Amino acid sequence: MALSLGVTDGSKIRVGSDIVEVVSVVGTAHIQVRVAGQDHLITDCERTEILPGVFVSCGRNDDRQFAASFSRLAFEAPRSIEIKRIGGGHDQGSR
């Protein structure tokens, strides 16, 4: 089961001992993230492996009026890898 988190530009998520930073959000179909010094373009078409065993894809929101503010990243990872939003007071939504 995937963990889905709402994100905006600058959002940071701790995945195990690594930090995933959202570089830019373009609607719900494209989100650029940086992890371990490498940029990844995440889309809603396929999942992308950003760390060993950690896959990410864009979540979809069909409400066009709020699409930019409700962009989501869906994480698929072993349960042994903690995924937690950091900074900005958004510490809920961890696994």
C-alpha cells in the first residue's frame, strides 16, 4: 500500500536517512524532486525508483480548481523504511 502526501515547492520528506526535497510542482502530472544530490522527474504515468526499494509517483487530483495546491507524491517502500514529512509543521503523515 502506498503512502500519499500532499506537497508544494520546497516540501521536504525524510525517507529513511535521506531527505527528498520537492524542487518544483507542475500541476498533478509532474513533480521534480531532489534526493541524494540527484534530480528526478516524477510523473503520473509510471513510478520512479528514487532510492533502493523506494518508488514514487504523482498522485492525481481531478479537481482542476485546486490541482496545484493538492499535488501529491505516492511513496511505495518496505514498511521498515520510515517516511515522514519534515519542517513547516507538517509532521503528520508518517509511516
